[in-house]
Amino acid sequence: MKFILRLLLAMLFVAAWCKSQGAETNHNFAVWEREIAAYERMDLTNPPPKGGIEFVGSSGIRLWKTLAGDFAGQPVFNRGFGGSEVVDSTHYADRIIFPYAPRKIFFRAGGNDLAAGKTPEEVFADFREFAALIHAQLPATKIFYISWNATPARWNQHAAEKALNTMVADFIRDKPYLKYIEAYDIALDAEGQPRPELFVGDKLHFNAAGYQLLAGRVRPFVNGTATNEPSGGTAK
């Protein structure tokens, strides 16, 4: 009976997701097909372990080249694709998330969405659909949302990023399969301004020093040592 109820719930979420995808009439999902297909080819000869720890999202994830060293001893793997929006990760979940059945997903996307003109409310709605689809298909998986941090290049949208972070944090608070990781302040100086020395030349993406700070925030959740990490399941 539990299996049937879970299956029905999954079908309802998938139907809602498909409906939302139809609303994205101007969104070109095909632009990422080449990168997604490359991951699939890689999986044929060197697949990540089932039940591993997946990092997925936009360029902040894709460019995180030091995952293995930052989280030594943990089965981490990267499926980020740069320039993507939240809906892209939802769209391609059946190809770059579900086959791996990760026990933990660390997700970071939304900045490109805001830069493209979406409101924080719209991006938040997209995240809720992403989380609902993942939870319906992988109910034992824990989803960790890595919040947005301020950047010099997109300082003009930092208020929208903070608003999105707040919406996600409030939504996550009472859901044991979700966790919010605060990272907004990691790149700010004492005056509350972004520190350019933590970014590469585009002033948008972290350099090695920036990723070191980000890894420090994320590491307790990867290792399962965070005191307020979601409980239950097999996330440890």
C-alpha cells in the first residue's frame, strides 16, 4: 500500500512538473543537451557510485573542480552545467540525478534566473518544483540548498538574491528532507561589500580562495557533522 501511495504521489508531482515545463515556452532546454550527453557518455565507463553525494546546478557548481579534495573520503561527484537555471536541473533530473539515486544532493542555481529577469518569487517557485520532483522520485534523498552569495559582477541583484535565499530558508525550515546552507556572507568584507580578491576575472565566479571558503561552509553537511542537518534516512 505504501508503495502504491508513493507511486501515485510521484505521478502527481511529475504531472505538475510537466505542466510547468509547458509554461516555459521561451526556455531553450536543448542548449544543454551537449553537456548532458557528455555526462551520459562518461557514465558508460566511469559512473559515479549509487547512493553517492551529488553536486548539481549552474556554473558555481560546474566550476568547482576541487570537490574530491575539498571533501576527501566522501563519494562526491559533479553534475553542474554552467549558465543553467533551476528549471534546467528539473528538466534533466531523469538523466543526471535519478540514475545515480544519490543519498545527498547539494544544489545551487537561481542566479542566472534572476539575471535573466525572473523575480525571486518565480525562482523560488521553480525551486519548490525541483525539490518536489526529487523528493517524489527519491524520498530517502536529502536535498541541501547552498544559498547565493553576493558577487561584484551582480551586486545590482544582491537584494533579489537575499530575497530568494530567505524564501527558500523559510520553506525548508519544517521539511526534514531539505536543508538550507547559509553562504550569503562568505564573500563580504567588514563593510558588507563583496571582496573582489575571492573571484576570478569576471568578478562572478569564485577563484580557489573563494571555493575554499564555500567548502568550509558546506563540509559539515557533506560529512554529516552539522548539528542541524536533516535527520533520518541514510544521509550520514
